[in-house]
Amino acid sequence: PKEEEQMSSRAYYVQRYVEIADGETESQIIPFGDYRSGGYFIPDPFTGTTMHLQVSLDGENFFPLCNDSGPVAATIGPGSAFPFPSGAAGFPFLRLSAGSSQQALRSIGVATKS
């Protein structure tokens, strides 16, 4: 994924794009181990209205991030932005999982902060 790094006096930011391929639901892997928070930007157009966050300890085996109510899901819309849930901070790898197969290649903007 394409990355752009920025540093300020208070935090270290990385901006990147991850893709969901045409006909797929899952994004490329997002390295998250060095970061405490972040979020993602839904492109316009985008197929579907929900996004789940998957987490991994090894970058190969991914599982849905859950809370007391079950898997964490965001109701999304094209051209909108969402923070990663606070529970994601303990995992070194993340992946976005759309609720619907994409009708074309989608590039999703991701920002992470140390």
C-alpha cells in the first residue's frame, strides 16, 4: 500500500491506502502494531453499508473484532470517515471487511497515529 509519513511535535502519523479488489470483501492488511489510534475513509462509490474490522496477531489468521454485543460493525456511507474502535489498539494487524462484495476495485484511505 502507498504510504505517506508525517511527524508533529505530539504524534507520528502514517497515511496509506488499502484496496478491496473487485468481487471481494476484505482489504489488504493494515500494519497497526506501532500505533494507538486511527481511522478509515470510505470512497465514493462504495458497495454496501457495513464495515467490520478484523484483527490478527500474526498477519495471517484474522478474526472479527468483538465487544460484549458481538462483532463490531460500522454503518457506512460513501465519502465518510470512521475511527478504529479502541479495542483495535492491542493488535499488530488489522483488515477491513465490507459487508458486501465490491463491484470494482476500491481504495480506502487509512490514517494511523502513534
